[in-house]
Amino acid sequence: MILSKAVRYVFTGGLAAFVDLTVLRGLLALGVPLGTSATSSWLIAAAANYSVTSRYVFNQAISRKRASLFLIGALIGLSINISVTLILVQQIGLPPLWAKLSGIGTAFVFNFLINLVWVFR
């Protein structure tokens, strides 16, 4: 059961990552600073992710309570995501899209676990 949820979460996470990276790239192309672009792209991706994750991964209806819990967990994941992104760009010199991809990957495991044990239990 957990394995099938994890596999489905990979798909929803992939969708969220695609949205995140696409929006990030567009905002950067418009000259929006990296921190603002990364945060904005994440917020848009988080909304899409909650909707799809609720239904497809955990087979639950959308609710305000779960949305609130999801957002709290996602904000912690955001701090992980953005910190990794900024460190890799500013300290290591990676291009922003590669750094963002690393930030997404790092936060992915945390986000799945928090959703599994807290948001959709």
C-alpha cells in the first residue's frame, strides 16, 4: 500500500516539478530575481500538487483542514527546496534550473513522508 502511494506520488511530484520548473524558467526570463521566482513557482506548483495528490495518491476529497496541513508541511518543504536552490547557485555556481531541480529532489522525500503520516493519515 505505501509502495503504490509512493509510486503515484512520484507522478504527482513529477507534475509539480514540471509546473515549478516551467514557471521558474518563465519568471527568470522576465527578469524576476531568483528568490522571488523560486518562491512563486513553488506556490503555483504546491496548489496543483495538493489537488492531484489528494485525489490520485491518497484518494481523499479536498478539504480545508487537509489543505492547511498540506500547506504547513509544504512550507517546511519549501524552506528545504529554496535553501538548496540558493546555496547551489550562490555557493557552488550551478545554473538556477539545475539548482532548483536539486532543491525539488531534496524536498521530495520529506514532502511524501509528511503527507503520508500527517496530512492524509
